[in-house]
Amino acid sequence: MRKFFALAAMAAMTTVAACGDSTLERAVVGGAIGCAAGEVLTDGRCVEGAVVGAGVGVITN
């Protein structure tokens, strides 16, 4: 049940991330979402998730 709430929170943050005006804002939000996903889904992989999330935030427009 905890994973469900975390995934719902990540989906809400992703929706908010789409409103970011600059690349830096998208990278920061992507990193935060990635960290949360890494922590919840793979038990303690926050850094790896943050790197991937920030990368995705930078390359998406």
C-alpha cells in the first residue's frame, strides 16, 4: 500500500513538473521524482533514481 501512495505522489509531481519553464527546474523536479522512485521501488536507490530522473528532465522539453 505504501508503494501505491508513493506512485500516486510521483504522478502528481510529474504533472507539476510539466509546468517548469527552465531546464534547471525540470532537472530538479526530475531528480526529486527519481529519488523518490528509487527509494520506494528498489529500496534505497535514491541517488541512481535521481540521476536518471534529472537526465530525463533535462532531455524532455
